[in-house]
Amino acid sequence: MRSKVLWFSAGFSVGAAIGLIVAPKSGAEARRYIADRTGSGRALLASSGKDFLEKTRDLYQKGCELADEAAEMFDEGRRIVEG
């Protein structure tokens, strides 16, 4: 367990360092960009909440279908191995 925490910490540190080195914007610019993007997302939700809900339902349904297909493939693989 301790080694997993150590590896996670090392990976996090390396990722953060790389992010700081290659960051294309300063902190203030990045915050402004994020605020603008979330503002446009809020506007999209407010203007077309119905479309958003339909897209969300479609994505959920597709995810359920993929999960069902994966379960079927897993069961088939198990039958082949046991068979």
C-alpha cells in the first residue's frame, strides 16, 4: 500500500511539474479562460436545457448498451474457457 501511495505521489508531482512547465497561459489568463468556458456552458444549459437533457439521456442509453454488450462478451468468454 505504501509503495502505491509513493508511486501516486511521484506521478502527481511529475505531472504537476510538466503542467507548470508547458502551461500556455499565466494563472490569471487560465482562470479567465475557465470562467469564460463555464459561463458559455451555463448559457448553453439555460438556452437549450431540453436539448442537453436529450443528449444526456442518449449518452446514458448508449453507455447502458455498451455495458450490456461487454457483459455478454465476458459471459461468452467465460463459457469458452470453461467449455
